[in-house]
Amino acid sequence: MAIFKKSISVLIFCSCCFSTDLAIEQQDTLYKIFVKFTELYSSGDFYGAEKCMLAVLDSGKELTADYLISALNNAGLVKKSLGMFSEALDYYNKAEEYTIKNSESILTLAWIYNNKSRIYTFQKSFPTAIGYLEKSVRIYQGIENPDNSVFNNLSTAWLNLGIIY
């Protein structure tokens, strides 16, 4: 009986170690897919970039809120770049929904609002675009001790408002 208990204990220990290694490996794989997405998107290979994000979204893996929101937002970026505005908005809306429910970072929401405003600007729905940009500006201005990325994003929102007006 003691040998059986030891065997079970070793089996449980090994399975815990294996599942931890598997989780780390999955995070590493997801990170590599996001890096590949960035390379493809930056080079203008939007179809390749889309495949990366669809691989993440369709992987069947349970994603952290940050990975899911980033994948949805990135898929929206690709669809916007391909002129598929309705599909882009679908991805942005899902990212917004998950951000409101799960994300601790209000900056992510401002980022999504900026992206949504671009779609409405392209569609010449200026009042809607302005509304999203104003929400984004309010979020950025409400950040205590902002860093350079906040200032860059805030200036982008102001620039986009200037383009609309």
C-alpha cells in the first residue's frame, strides 16, 4: 500500500510539473505568434498577420484576458487595413466587451476607442468618431503619472480629432 501511495504521489507531482511546463510553453508559443503578427502587419502582409491572430483565437486554448483582448484588437486592425470595416468593428466590439469585464487597464479601452474612431472616420460617421475620440482623450487625461506612451496616444487622439474637424 505504501508503494501505491508513493506512486500516486509521484504521478501527481509529475502531472503538476508537466501542466506547469505546458502552460509556460503555451504562453511562449502565443508570444511568438504575436511577435510574428507584428512583423507581418508592419511589413504590410495583412493576410499573414490575420492568420496569426486567427490561429490564436481559434486555438481552443484558454487565453488570458490580455491575450484575448490583444488578439481581438489586432484582428480588428487587420480587417480595418483590408477595408473590411464591419468585421473590424465586430472584433473591436468584442475586445471592448472583454476589456470592460476583465481588464485592469483602462488604457486598453482608450486604445480600442481610438481604433473604433478610425473606422467611423473612414465611413464619414464623424459624430460617432468624435465621440470615441473624446472618450479616449478623457481616459488618457485621467491617467495619473502618465508615461510617454500615454502622451503619444493622447496626441494621436487629438490629431485624429483635428483631422475630423
